[in-house]
Amino acid sequence: MVKAVVLGAAGGIGQPLSLLLKTNPSITELSLYDIVNTPGVAADLSHIDTPAKVAGYLPPDDGLKKALTGADIVIIPAGVPRKPGMTRDDLFKINAGIVRDLAKGIAEAAPKAFVLVISNPVNSTVPIVAEVFKKAGVFDPKKIFGVTTLDVVRASTFVSEVLGDLSLAPKVTVPVVGGHSGVTIVPLLSQSSHPLPSGFSQENLDKLVNRIQFGGDEVVKAKDGAGSATLSMAYAGADFAYKIICAAKGEKGIVAPTYVNLAADKEGGDALKKEIGRDLEYFSAPVELGTEGVAKINTLGKITAHEANLIKAAVPELATNIEKGVSFIESSK
Ligand code: NAD
Ligand code: LMR
């Protein structure tokens, strides 16, 4: 029995994500919460002939608490998306408060659930959830995840395009580490399961790295004011949620990059901090998932001098983003 909850379920990501979760036969209960429209979305999805029992909740009558009670996994795509010209950090002003209040609800009603944070800026919203949980005395670093899967999905797609064969995309794996915004997104292309063509120039490598780092901007620009990635994000979010569920059920060997508190695995976290040369509290690393969430944080392994420089460039921005999230909760009542 698995109960999944989507907070922000009526939105651009929330609806297709809820659809994909409804089609997952391992989910038996699906709770949809938003400030608008969830009864309609839930009624619509409930006609699909898959096992999950679907219910929609709105804020009145303790809707958040009702949605969350008994949750095994909570996915948060609530909050505003970017418009052209904005950075993810520009969303902090609105989304920090939304994520804080939802985290308070989870800490109260479902403190043992796996929490998957999609709302931007992920580099700051994950620390916000963690700090709320710390204040409530229910913090377990193994169970809070920043969803960076879309960066991994993009890397697979863009590398397969470079290789001239999109049919390779589902098989191409590239670890993408660091965080989830611009230069904090660091693809380790030297570790791609499918190496780049021999003679691939530094100029082309720079272009590919840049495309992965700024893939979100590509979509924001194309949507021209109508929001950011929703469909590819729903796909990536459902994929990561499924990995968490499979690992929780005991499947071994599932490794995925995700943005976590490095205290989730002290030994692995400390080794990673040594590698990146900075005592960061959060980092997106390849994480081995287990029944309790984070089982092991893997180090980066062999990387090129170019990749080491990308990490170096990512670290100061990550540190600032983390501090911003932490101090937001420290200073709020
Ligand atoms: P959207 O505006 O289409 O949907 C957001 C939904 O959140 C809306 O339905 C809104 O009613 C709801 N919402 C607002 N306040 C809420 C609250 N207090 N409680 C519950 N629900 C609330 O936006 P979207 O395109 O779905 O994007 C959502 C977020 O996901 C944005 O912050 C965006 O930047 C982020 N995002 C992250 C990634 C990633 O890779 N992690 C990728 C794409 C988008
Ligand atoms: C993405 O990477 O597509 C998301 O973080 C949304 C955005 O603002 O780019």
C-alpha cells in the first residue's frame, strides 16, 4: 500500500505529474492538494482504470492535514514558475513562504513521509523544508530530497542528440551534480555511459554543458511568459518518485542524483565535502536509495580538470542559496 500526495496538484506540473502517478500501479492512494481546482482534477483522474484511489483537497476544513495523513511520499510542485528574464532565485520571495507553510503541514501530519521538493529555487527550498522539520523536532535528512532529475533527463537527451541517435536517450546516463540553477548544475560528461564522439572539441563541450545548465531557460523562453517546464518536469518527477518507492520496497542498487542534506550519510557526505573542498550542508550527488531514503551518498569519483572547475564555480552560489533558505526559517516565527 503506497499513499502519494501532490501539493500544488492543480498546476502546470501538478496535473501531468498526478496523471503519471495515477498510472503507476504501485500507488494505491493518491491525494491531490492545491489552493484551487483539485476536486475537478481528482474527479477526472479517478475514472482511470488503475488501482490508486484519488481524492482532491482544498485549504478549508483542514484540507492539507486530510490530504497528508497517512502519506508515504509527498511531492511538492506548489509555487510560481519563472517568466523570461527571471532567475530561479527571483521566485524565492513568493515560493519560500509557500514551501515553509506546506512543510509545517507535513511535519505535523506526515513527518515520516519521503518529501520530494520540486518548487524553485530548489537550492533554497530544500533547506527551508529541513529547517521547518528541525524546528518541529522531526528532521530526518535521509527523507528530504530536492528533485534534480530533470537535469539528468536533459543530459541524457542532449547527449543522445550529439551522438545523432535519439533512440539512445533512454539508455544514456550522465551524473548531474551540484544544485538546480544555472552554474550550480554540473554535468559530469566524462562519466557518461555513452562517451562523446572522439575529437569532440572544447568549444562543443562548453556548448553542451551550457545547454544542460540553462535547459530551463530554453523552455521559459519558448513558453514566452506562459511559465516554465511542466511536462518534462512531470515525467522527471514521476520517474524519481518511482525510484524512491521501489527502493522503499527493498529494491537494491537504485542510484540517482538528488539534492540532499549531506548529514544523511555522514561518511559519504564528509568524503564528498572533502572532494568539493567546502563544508556545504547540501549538494546534489549520486545517492544510493534504500528502504529509509538515502542509503549512501556516493562521491564524484574521477572527474576532469574542466569538471573540477565547474564544481568550483558552483560552490559559492550554492552556499549563498543554502544560507538564504536556512536564515529565512531562522528569522521567521
Ligand atoms: P503553476 O503556476 O502552473 O502551478 C503551481 C501550482 O501551485 C498552482 O496550481 C497553484 O495554485 C499552486 N499553489 C500556489 N500556492 C499554493 C499553496 N500555498 N499550497 C498549495 N498549492 C499552491 O507552476 P508550475 O509550472 O507547476 O511550477 C511549479 C514550481 O515548480 C515552480 O516553482 C517552478 O519553478 C518549479 N519547477 C521546478 C523544476 C525542477 O526541476 N525542480 C522544474 C520545473 C518547474
Ligand atoms: C527547469 O529547470 O526547467 C525548472 O527549474 C524551471 C525553470 O525555472 O527553469
